[in-house]
Amino acid sequence: MEQKVKLVVQTSGCPFYRVGDEIVFNGPIIDKEKSGNFCMMAMNAVFPYVYAARKGVINKQLLQCPDCDDRVYFEIKQAK
């Protein structure tokens, strides 16, 4: 069963993200109306975790964008 999940920015030195920004996934689709920016570097880093969360394998995880100079940390969790 597919879970609705979201990424919430916990810390950010990146100009594209502010603390509290969210990216919401409704199954495999990004809910554009409920989501902020989402760059390709971050997507590459978090994709396996988003997939696992959608399938119910994980329910909370702290993730880091691989563009380390910007130090963006996302928390992934179930969305309502």
C-alpha cells in the first residue's frame, strides 16, 4: 500500500530552501500545490528513502543533500 510522505527541511545553508519547507509525495507524484522547491541534487540523495517510506518500510529518517557545502537536512515522515 502506498503511503503519502513528505520531506521537511530541518536545517539549510542553501538559498533554495528555508527551514520548514516541505516537499509532499502522493505516491510517486510530487504534490506541486503543497510543495516548495526540490532540486535534482537533493532528489538524487533522498529517492531511495522516499520510495521506502512510501512502501511503509521506514516512517521517519533524517537525510542530507549531497551538495555538502549547503548542508541541507531533510526529515522524511508520513504525510496526512
